[in-house]
Amino acid sequence: MIRIGLTGWGDHDSLYENQGSAHKLATYGSYFPIVELDASFYANQPERNMLKWIRETPDTFQFVVKAYQGITGHDRGENSYGSKQDMFSDFRASIEPLREAGKLAMVLCQFPPWFDCRREHVDYLRYCRAQLTDIDVALEFRHYSWFSSTYKQRTLSFMEEEQWVHSICDEPQAGEGSIPMVVHPTHPQKTLFRFHGRNVSGWKKPEGADNKSWRDVRYLYDYSIRERQEFIEQIQKVAEQSQDIYIVFNNNSGGHAAQNALKLIEEMKLKYEGLAPRQLQLFD
């Protein structure tokens, strides 16, 4: 099955015209069967949040949960946990309600641009996989070395052996801090596609820029019909080898993600059963 959605549900204004903010996730669930949960990256979420999101989504809805930033080293080791074991235990506990509800598609471990291909980092990936051994976990790199001519095949073989779901990315090609689109599934059941846009000039953070202003332009991109047709060919190729395909659009700096995703659903002639009803004015 091919499931298409977006990264987060709060910032896609075109979906929520003339509606209040209280029921955004419920409205989102009337358009898409999956979402990438990004709040989990910034903090391990309390049970009450997870239970609320479970209640607000249809029975068949699924979450791709982005791993807490301490797990992937984005915080450079500056977190409040006394040990890695405590951090992983808290993260696992936070996603347990989704697992019990059957709404956890996978965890996404997206590593930062400074996480390059070296022995100690390979060892840490093995450690992460062992900590999440009974969960489907997607792996995404941001450093080119993993897919250089020297290491590409070894990286893919490693992911297959360790049962990582491949997060296949379309993103700007901007040197070592980006990766090429490697259309190769590494897990027989699941593959993740993440479409970040192709804004090369905005991909790297300018010196002295604050995070907000940078992120306002980093994912500024509108995929063309031709580019979406290329994606369809790549998705269909992967679907021959991987049972379930999850696709999330992250090109939302200019609000393009939702419409790009809806267009791709239309172009692929996908029909989703069990979406939420759209008569949400009843709740306002």
C-alpha cells in the first residue's frame, strides 16, 4: 500500500480555511492517512498528548514518529537525561500508546550533517537499532559520505542486515551536508520517502542566521508536474520490492507541501478508505 502525507499537521493553512485551530489534526485526517510527528523530536511527548492524537485520528491512521533529538545527536549531547539508556527508555515509553493503538508506522532516526560515515558512528547505529529492536525504524542520513562511491553499497548492505527502513530523500544537492536520492529499499515490508524540495541556495544555514529565518526559506520549493512524474516512477519501482510505501512532503516553507501531496495522490489514482469525515464545521 502507498500512503501519502505531510511532515506535521499544524502549518498547512490551505487545509484549514475558515476553520479554527482546535481541530486541525482531525481535519488533516480527512485528507491524508499518515503524518510525520515532529513534536517528538523536540521532547519525548507525555502520554496525554499521544492519547489525544490517537482519539483525533481515524482507526487506520498512522504516525511516522521522528526520534528525539538526543537519540540522533542533534543536541550534541546536551540533554537532561543521566544516561543513554534512560533517554531511550523514556522515548520508548512515550510512543507506547501509539503502538498499542496500532497507529505507529515507524520511528524515524534522521541524523545530522556532521554524522559522517566512520566506525564509531556505525557502532552507534547498531546501538540505536538494539535499543529499538522490536520497532520498525527508518534511517536517514544528511552527510554525503554514507552514499559516496566508497561506502554506498556497504551502507545499503548494513541497513539490510540491521533491518533499517530506508528513508529515501529528495533534497537539494549542496555538498557534504546533503545526500543523493538513492532509490533502494532495505526493508521487505516498509520504505519511507521524504521530499524536502530542491532549494539549493536555502539548504545550508547562512553564518549568523537564526534558526527561524533559515527554516522559513530552507524548504521553499514547489514540485513541478514533471518532477512528480519522476517520483511516481521511483515509487512504483520500490513498490515491487517493499510492501508498504510511506511518503511525506516536507517542502512547506511556502505552503506547497499539502497541495503537492494531494496532487500526487490524484496522479497516482490512490483512494483511501477510512479517512475522517470533512463536515468539521459541526465541531466549531
